[in-house]
Amino acid sequence: MTTTNTEAEVLCEDGETRPLSVCVQDHAGRWHDSDECVGIDGSYYNFNDGLICYVESRDEWFLREDCMRVGSNWVHGNDAFQCHMCNRGCHDDDSYTDPDGGDICERCYEYNVCSCSNCGDRQWCDESNLDEDGYCTDCAEPPSLISGYSDRSANRLKSETKDKLRFGVELEVEGYESDEQAAEYIRQHLPATYCTLKRDGSLGEAGVEIVTRPDSIAVHKRMFGALFADSPGKALSSWANGRCGMHVHISKDALSQLQIGKMLCFLNEPAAENFISKVAGRRPCSWCKVHKKKLTDVRKEHDRYTALNVTNRHTVEVRIFKGTLAESGFMKNLEFVQALVEFTAPASRSISQATSHRAFCEWLPKKAYPHLHAFLVAKGFIRRRNAA
């Protein structure tokens, strides 16, 4: 028996007649091969008509009228804005509010907006009434040792190291009497050339966040050593009050995308949850959420309150640690971050090894990371007979 193909055929734009199943009619009523079009909101659009664009961050096609150019990439309008000063398209996480309530980019904000070092009140720099110390009229007397949460001046403090790889430390503490009392004590040991002291809404009224300049781990160990030598627990609390954390930033330009992906997977690996919690001194929480990740999630992550915050422009931030004023615990935390960077370095080991906490423990050199090594031996992650 002979069967006849009775499927309807249509004349496509190239003059060829094809079965209807392989042709689609676009929004303007023109016929195309199905692989030349994409469906958006119930209509088809030809790839070459200039009306659609591919948004890599969402892995999806959209109408161009719903998107915006940010650099060389298309970004959906819900994820971007246009700076009203320079007219550039910018990512939402680069949005800053100017003194008039408008949205401007980070670059325009830094060059045009000044904020009071105490209350954080924003002013246009060319209209500012801030004094030479950065205080507005209401805050000028007496000047506070503690700046507002938005203060970023620590990033501009001069580093000792010339290395491209730098680390920044944020340690939250609380004073027993007041934040000013805490700040005065801290300033006796940690100079203003090394760190800034900021307020943080997540802490109590006596809370202070110590934010260091970007520098090497060796410099941070030496500088904080002066604080620990004075037994800071007599004037400050961190671990015991249950409100404080410790974050460590790593310069992004010293890391590859692959290396950041390995670190992201390592810190979020379900099999390593107990290991990470022991090292961190706390379980995952709303300030440092943990979910299983893939290497490619580096480009899709938008939540900054995760174990590894990759949303900052210039740094990645390890947020897992509970705040501590114990010298051994503080040094252990610094060594863990430095060791994680070394362990995930490109081409040093396979991806499966570089995201395994067991492989990490087997690799960890005792001499380079003495505080971390001793901690992992004490907790049973490194066997004592192999720890010598």
C-alpha cells in the first residue's frame, strides 16, 4: 500500500515550500524556518529582525524593548537601571541613591556624593557642608570614632603588600558599656591607617564592625596580634554574645572564574556541611545561607547573604565565620580562607578534588597553616598519626 503525505505546506520567505510543522509565522505574519525564530510571550520573532536579544544572566531570549545594554551584554530591565548622571546602563547591584533620591552608578556616586562619616547623611559634594574630617554640621561636635555603615574608606587605606592577592577582614564586636567605649579600646591597638570602625544594624547598640584595609594574611595576623596580646575579652565580646560574625574578602582580580566556582562549590557542598560548620563555629543561617552549587552558578548568583558572596564587584566574601576574640580561632579563620584560595588554584588539582573537604584535609600543609591544622586534628578531621 502507498501512503501519501498530506501535511499542509507553506511558502517560506526564502521561496521554498515546506511542511507547516517546520515553519512558523512571526509576529508580523511572515513565514520562517522554525529554527530561525524563537517564541516570546506567545509570539515568534526572527533572530535577524533586531527586535530580540539573548540575556546570558537569565539564559533566555527577550524583546529588546524590555532589556538594556550593560557594557557589551544585554540585561533584562528588571535587573538593570540607567544612571541619570552618565546615562550608562548598569546592573541593579551597582545602584546607589543620590541625595535627591535618584539612582546612580557606583562611579558617579563616588565622584559626586559625599556622606557624613557619623550619620551617613548624603550630600552633593559641590554643595556639601561637611568639615575636613567628613562630619556634617549636626555631627561635627564631638567627632565619633565610628563611621556609618556605608563608609568604604577602608578600601582606600594603603596596603603593605604589593601582591595582587589581598584579603580584607571584617570582625564584629560589642563593647560592654557603649560603642564609643569599644571604639576607644580598639583604637589603642588597631590604628586608623589600618582599619575603619563602622556601625552595623545587626549588632546591639554597643556594636562595632572592624573593617581592615586590603592586605596580606601575614599583615593581618601581625596587626591583630597587638589586639590579642592585650586580652580584648576584658573590654569586648564577639563569640559569646551570639550576634557577631567575621567575614574575609578576597580580591577578585587575583582569582579566575573557575577558581571562584570551585570555592563556591566547596563551601556549599552538602557532604562538607559538618566540616564547614565546625571550621566556621556556627551552622548556616540567614546571614550565610548554604545551598548546593554548580561551577556555573558564579554568573547567576544574586544573593549576597550566602557562604560565599560573589555579588561584589571587586571581591568575593567568605561569610561563614562566627565572630571571635580568641587568637587561635581568629588565626584559624584567616588560614582557612588563604588555604582555600591555594587549594582551589587553577590546574593544581581536578575539580572533584578541589571541591572535596576530605582532599583538602589530606593536602593541608601543617607548617603553612599551623592554627588551622591543629584545629582540624583536634576535631578529628585530620588523623593524629598522619598529622606529624
